[in-house]
Amino acid sequence: MALKQLISVIAQALVDEPDAVEVTEIEGDHNTLIELKVAKSDIGKVIGKDGRTAQSMRAILTAASTKAGRRAHLDIVD
């Protein structure tokens, strides 16, 4: 649950429509998939220039999931 909340808080801080942020967590055996959906007008803010914001979010997620002893991957869904 902590990984899902982490991505949700970061995404809501970045976008203009924080109520439209949806985060889904899909758990596997050793892997967790986090799917992030935002409003169409905010997709560029979450991805960032050259994908830097998305890469930064993935780096934070990887660090947090490693500490929890799991692997996590972030997908940004349009």
C-alpha cells in the first residue's frame, strides 16, 4: 500500500487536476506493477521533458520497493 500512496502523492503534486489521479497496484509473486492514470491535459506534466519526470518517479519507486524487499515497475497509462 505504501508504494501506491507514494506514487499518488507525487502525481497529485505535479498535476492541475489532482482529483483525476488514479493509481492501481497489481501484485505478483515478487513484482508489483503500479499503473498511473491522470487527466489527458496533465499527461505531459507527469512524463516531463524527455521523460525525465517519469524516470525520476521510477527511480524513487525502485528505491522504496527495494527497501521493502520487492521489485516495482511504474506504467503511465493514457
